[in-house]
Amino acid sequence: TGWLEQAWFPWGGFEMQYKGIKPKILIEPLLRDMIDKQSIEINVYCFNGIPEIIVKIHNKIEYTFYDKNFNNINNIFFKPVVTVNERSEGYIKQAVQLSSKLSSHFDFVRVDFLLYKQRLYFLEMTFTPYSGFYKLRDYKTELKYG
């Protein structure tokens, strides 16, 4: 079976929202500040159009977490937490504002952005992050965010 004939939705978690989408090949420019360094990614977890959790991904192992009031929260995911004071906080607020508009019609969605050359780029809307199987740090947080 060729790549374009493969059914992708059952792989890695049975993400049924992808069923029935015709596969395509897209070629996009590589957006990295340096060839060996990942650009900053901002993920905004929205519930009923309200941004609740903001994750700033510095690289594959360093993350900063914020609540909806831009306070650092360190106990939500099983990820290494690094608080980095960079000049991207204004972009985080912009990402949150855009996420609120983009997510207004959904019960839940994670809205992803990339910060490249001091410009914010929309990446995608993720309806089942980690196929819905990612564990939060504690039971109380699991109940709150489901």
C-alpha cells in the first residue's frame, strides 16, 4: 500500500476525526531560527472557547506552563518545567487571543502556534492531543480538565 492509500486515523490512538479525509502531500518551508534549534512553539488548551492552559515549548525537553492568567504553573503535566524569561510573552498573549476566537465553536481543542523570526504562525488545531491518553500530574487536575 502506498502512503496516500494508507488509512491514518487508526494509528497511534484511533483519532476518528481523521477518518474520511483524503490524504495529500503538502510541502511547506522549514521554519527554524537555526538549523539545529527548534523554534518556540505555543500550545493553547481551550475549553468551550476559553484558553485554560498555555504551554510554551522551548525545545524537545524544556517547557514553560501558564494558566489563563499567565501565571506559571509547574504541576500540570509530566514534563520537565523550565521557566525562561524571553521576549516572547507578548506573542503568548497574542496566541491566547487568537485561540479564543478559533476555538469558540468547540468543546475542546488545542490551538498550536510557532514563533519564528519574531512572527507568530498558526500551526494546527489538535482535537485529541496525545490521542487523549496523556496523563496529567495528579487526579485532581485530571478531574478538572478531563
